[in-house]
Amino acid sequence: MRLSSPVSRTFVLLLTLLLSLAHAHPALAIPIDPGLSCAFAITNIDFGAVNVFAGSQYTTGTLSIDCKKGRAYSWVTICPNLEYGTGDGNANAWNPRLMAHTTNSSQKLNYQLYHPGQAKIWGSYYWSHPPRPPVLQYQLNGAGQGSWNVTIDARLFSGQTTALPGQYLSSFAGNDVRIAYKSGKSSNCSFPLDIESPSFNVTATVEEFCDVSATDLDFGTAGLLDANIDTTGTISVRCTTGTDYRVGLNGGLGGCDQ
């Protein structure tokens, strides 16, 4: 057949290319699984009752993943983006993240969320800066299903001894939690199949607490007690902000309690 024009030659080249793609080996095809569906839930992350004089404190949360309707033994890539939370109002605080006092929002607690078992901050691909979220990759079973749990490590930082007692909160919902997923085994979550936004809270309750210490009273060595012997010692009290306290002394262990 004689190709009488550039248009005809272009048509034949395109047809040849389409036929070659149609007969390509299946292993070379890009995995597409439009039926895949994944659901997610994140537990609340609660530091519980906090003593601000006790140093850094730790807890965990759990990201639960449940996927179904996929192809047998296919892979799923998941990027769970966690952003700022509500603890810092309109500001974008990420290092550290912040919780706000529930009745005095100007009071903050510093904390951070980390990848499981690592000292790597759990961030978001939607930020214009690092850090990023972990990239999770799982293989479905023969029924095209799979369920997994991922630990979210959390740390409340030390040195916050001026924190006001009470409950602190940062809520994550909507754009603060965007879990992107797609079929296939990939190094990122560009062009996800879908995005889910489960909500959760990060909370802590600062207790009213006083830390008391004292130095010894040492009268030294004395012979005949024909005159008073005086000495001094120090009692130090450190309490959470706004906590009332009173110091009293009893008779000690000398059997003279009054």
C-alpha cells in the first residue's frame, strides 16, 4: 500500500503503536484497581494526667486501615497526612505542635507526633515544607482485602513548668487529616484514588501539683549544752501556676508530734 500523504503515514504509525500496546505483556501494564476502597480510623491520643515537673511524657495512638474490593494479592499505597491541628488557632505550628487550654486558649502545651518507632516527625505532603508522612505499602489477600494497624508515637515535651493546670486540646479533622491512597506499590501518593479524613483529638490534663524539697538541719558537734546552738536549713516549694499552698512542719520522727 502506498502512503500518499503525511496524514496517512501518521495514521499507520499510531495504529501500529496501539496494536503493540494491546499485545504487551500484562506484567508491564500499570496496575489499575478502580474498585479498591479503604476506610480509616484514628484513636484519640491522650497523655492523661500530666505532672509538668516530671520531664517528657509519652503516649501513642493507632491508625486503623481496612481495605476491600481490590484485586487478589495486589498492593495498596497509603500516605496518612497529619497537619497542624487546632491548638495554635490560625497559626501553622508544626515543630512543636501545640495544644491549647480549653478555658484559656492563650495557654499552650508543646507536643509532637512521630512515625512509628522513630524520632521522625509525622507531617504532610500538603505542606510546602518537610517533614512528610510515612508511605505505607500493604499487600491485599486472595480476597482482595486487608486490615492493618499503625502506631502514632506522641511526646509531650519537658520544661513546661509554667503551664496552667487544666485540660489541653488539639483537634484534627478535615484538612488536618487527609489520608490519600491508591492501588499499586509506589513511593508517593500523587494522583490518589481517594482521600479520607477521619477525626481525632490530642489531649492532656495538667494536674495541680507541688514539688517540695528541703536541706538537712545540722547542729554539728557539741559538748555541754550551756547555750543555744542555732543552724538554718531551706525548704523549697515549686507548684504549678496559680496553685495555692501552705507549708507546715510536725514533730518529725522524734516522738514529739504536736
